[in-house]
Amino acid sequence: MHKDFVTIADYTPAELQALLDRAIALKVEQKARGNPPLLQNKVLGMVFQKPSLRTRVSFEVGMLQLGGEALYLSPNEIKLGERESVPDVARVLARYVDLIMARVFRHQDIEQLAQWAGVPVINGLSDYAHPCQALGDFQTILEHKGRLEGLKLTYIGDANNVYNSLLFAATKLGTHITLAAPSGYRPDAAVLELARGFAAQSGSQIAIMDDPVQAVQGADVVYTDVWTSMGQEAEQEARLQAFQRYQVNEALVAQAQPDVIVLHCLPAHRGQEITDRVMDGPHAAVFDQAENRMHAQKAIMVTLMGV
């Protein structure tokens, strides 16, 4: 069993499928009669360098549904790596709590927390990966499509941390994944090399191109994210220019499969990367996706705690 949940790349296809199955079962159970107190008397410490609606609420409520408690630690309370070293924070927190979730800027901070904490560490977001998001996303796809293998997922926009985790999940689980992005916003070479290794095992196909219209042909899932992420505000004007023709609008969605679902990890900049008519339209599964973050994370927590 894994001690931590740092990146999708660490998990086998069978382990990922088991997490997805557990997430769906926990969701069904919660809606029917509530989850049993699997994490009773357990405490999750939540370390935030970046604020978040979904990450905080989904972990906190998820922990409550499982009979445990969650402790929110704001950016100013810890100043991870500034006021106190990451290894020291990890070793102190591990004496108080049973699980740690951290939402950070630098991926190496998550890796250090995992290295030094004696309790499981969950990556709530780093500049390299957003694995909880990807697991919730693939839960959503599985619920809507009934399968993952052989589907085509098209990602429109910046090959950021969300894309990296989707790429790893897709290539582990046999989903074909296409990226439409301008040059300069493509995946890191090391990320691609890793994913190609996974794809060779699963039969997944990876495609990267400039043209969003070509990219969505035959797509079962169209996914987008903000063009300017938190911490990239200085690049906003350049990014708005670079991504002008990469908006997910009704005309673009019409090029995909008739039963395509549209995903966005939120928050959305409506009118930029996605239009209101798509976000609020019949193809959008965005709010199912937001809900599934909670159930996917519950599956991660109970699995890491061995229950």
C-alpha cells in the first residue's frame, strides 16, 4: 500500500481503478444512508499556501462525512518553508494529526512533506500536479460514459499541472488524450516521456497539436482550464493573446461527439477559456466534477489509512 498520494504517476492502473471504484461506492453510500465513520477520531491537517473553495470544503466535508475532523491551516499560520523548514513542519504536524493535505506552489514542498512526515501526505495541488482533481475527473467520466478505455479526451489550453495529472491518468487507464495548445505552452519533455511509457503499457494514444478544431474531432470529453493560473498574473496579457482561438464555445463543442461531456476544474473565467452557454449548457458536467472531488478524496483518505 502507498503511504502518500503525491502524483498519479506513482500508482498502477489497478490501484487507480480501485480508488475510482471506492470513490463511486462512497458517493452512492453517502447519498443513500451516509458513510460509516471509517475515519472516526482521525484528524486531517490541511496546509494551504494557495486559497481554494473546492479543495478546502471538499476535504473538510469529506472528512466529516467519514466521522473525522479537519484542521485548516492558512498561509499565514505556517509560512511553509519560510518561517519554518518543510521537514520541521512535516515532523511537527505528524505528531498531531493522522493525515496531511497540502496545497502548495512548489512540488518539491509536497515531496519533502511526504519524505519527512510519518503520516500519509496528499497533494492538494502543486505546480507540477493536481492528482486529486484528475481522480475526481476520471470518476466523472466513468459515471457519464460507463468506461474509460478507448475514449478520447481532448484538453484545450495550457499544459499545466492539471493537464499533467490528466495525462498520467489517461495513459495509465487506456484513455486517448489530445492536447491543443500554442507553442510555448506544451508539456514538459520529462512529463511526456513518463506518460509515453505508461501509454505503451495501456494502449493509450497521446496527440499534441495547434488546432483546437482538429483536436476535438471525435472527442468524448472536452476539458479546459484557466489560461492564467494563480501566480502567473504577470503573464496575463501575453496569455490572453496566445490563447485567443482556444476558447471552448458552442461552435467548438459541436465538432466533438454528439454526446460529448465538457469538463472544467474551476474556477472558470467565463468569457475567456469557456463561454456561459457551454458552462451552463447540456454537455457540461462541471458541477458533477466539482462534487466528485470530495468523493474521490474520501477514497484516497480511507485507502491511505488502510480502512
